[in-house]
Amino acid sequence: MCAGSRSGRTPRSTISATIAAGAASTVLARPISAVYSGDGNFKGSASTPLPAVVNAAANLSASFAADEIASLFGIVGLTGETPAAQPLTTSLAGVTVNVADSAGTSRLAPLYGVFASAGQINFLVPAGSASGLAMVTITLPSGAPVMTVIDLAGTAPGIFTANMNGQGPYAGQVVYVHADGSQTVANSAAPSAGGNTFVPVPIDLGTTGDQVFLVLYGTGLRHAGALTAALNGVSVPVAYFGAQGSYAGLDQINLGPLPVSLAGAGPINLAIGADGQAANTVTVAIQ
């Protein structure tokens, strides 16, 4: 779930400001580069783009949290396709990632994977990193450093999805608890008819005596003081949230029992919030 490479994570927007007789513009929302259009006295120029940094579960980049799995994109100079093995190490395929937090403490980040074809590094924000601006320094196999800045917060939730892009059905399970105490577990998503994407597996709320729970996986939320969940605005009890335990940085959320009033709702949105910070919206289907 956490070690694969992904692409297509580079949305951009541009702002402009007048500087003397010329103009300067900055590309925002990752990768970041400064572009000067030039004037009668100076030639135009552009800086080397800074790496893109996003939550590994979703295209969220406003802030990050300690123990969160994050992905760097736009890294030139990587070699090979190298997923990590457990336990994670702080050096992989000749790459290290150092996070210097606002308190002045530097820590090497455990690495989940290095993928040259996507220019991607997956890393774990080191435990204990203080909130505030942090400098991230990537050392490449050549020994050259690449740097960028991220904002660290107490929580920065993202939910993993079956489509591995932060959209559509969540990646997890549906747990049916029967009246006799036994359980049936089903996947939350299945391949679409065309096989190119995943769609939600319909959830049955109509069996008398059954209670239905959802199990989701995310990152960046384990340190939250409170977590909320709502299906199309209907509040859903949070039975548990915290570290999943098997993989560094992977968090788990158990929701339920689902309100039977949602029966027949069809495809609907599931919104998760951690200490008031919204995660990416995911989908479920209720028959």
C-alpha cells in the first residue's frame, strides 16, 4: 500500500508580481519554480523547480505531520526502482532524506521507496519532528543535495484509496458483525467492469441483527486529539483511530456501526476530519 510509485501529482497555478520594468511569476502547488519574463535590460530566466511533496495517500500538500508517509516528486538523478523492505532504513538506492525541524533538530527519514522512472521518493516524516517550517534535504546517489521546505503540523490526515490517487472508494474492509457474534469481512472496493479503476462494493444494511463497520487506512492522523466521520453529512461513530501497527506511518480508522437510516443511499461521500483538518473525501456505496 505504501511503497509503490505514482505519477501525475503536479498540479500548478501561477501568480504574478511586477518588479521594476519586468515581471516575475511563481509556480505554486508543487513543483515550485520562479520565472522572470525579462525586460529591456535583463534576459528572462527560470529557477530549477523545487521537489513536489504530498501526503502519500492523497494529493494534499498544505501541511504534514510527524509519522506521516509522504512522497517527493520531481527528483532528478535517482537510479533504479527500489521499494523498501521491512524494517525501513534511512538509506536506499544511494538516497537519504534529512528533515530539520523548527526546533533545530535534524533527523534522517526512514525510506519507503526510490523510483527513478517517476522521479519519486517515499519517506516517513521522522517521529518527534516539531511543528513549524522544516527543511527537507535529499541527498542523491551522486552526493548532490536537493532541498525544499514543508510545514509540519500536529495532524495532516490522508486516506488511502483503491485507485491509489486519493479519490474514489477507500482502500480497506467492510466488517459485518452478526447477531451471534460472528463476523464476515468484505473488501471495500472491486475492479470496475472495464478493469481500469476500482468502484465501491455495495454495503448491505438490510440484514436484521447485523451491525456494519468500516475499516479505513490513512496516514498523518494518529496524533490527532479527535477524529470525526460523516456519510453525506450523517455522523458516523468512530470506534478507533491510531497506528495500524504493521507498517511504519500507516494509520487505521474503524467506523461504525453505520446508521441503518442510510440504507438505499447508493454511492455517497465519506468525509474524515482530524482535529478540524479535512482529509481527502472518499466514496462508499450503500444498497
